[in-house]
Amino acid sequence: MLLLSKSPKSDLKRVIKDFNQKSGFMFIRQFKKKLWHISYYDHILRKEEELLETAKYIFNNPVRKGLVNSFKEYPFSGSMMFQIDKL
């Protein structure tokens, strides 16, 4: 997951906690198994040019795992900021 904040007061840990809690609860109810690992790795991007490269890296996770040949084939990829067909 890649998040972009426009406020210096944003609380990344709180956002991740809330997202994981709500999505994890819904997933457990539907599939009867856990969705998320207990911990996560976070990193704050400092330079604007790192944003696109980081997004490409995240989109290519299913390719590295051998699930698809192209990230565009992965049905769960999505973005509110990037047009996937232009990456």
C-alpha cells in the first residue's frame, strides 16, 4: 500500500491500524482466515521522484510472486492516483 498525505499532521500508524482492522474483520467474516500479518514495514518517501518508482515496485509484487506475468493482469491492483495502463 502506498499512501500520500497532504498534511504534515497525518498519522500514518493510525491510518494503517484502522485500515487493517476494518478490512481484516470483513475478510475474516467472509473467508474465515486472517488477511494481514501482525507487523508491517513502513517507509516515508522524501523525494517526489521516488513516488512513481515505489508505486511500480508495489504493483509488481504479484509478478515477483509468480501470480501473473504482468501487474496489469492482477485483478486486485488498483490506484486512486495512478492510471495503471500508463505505468
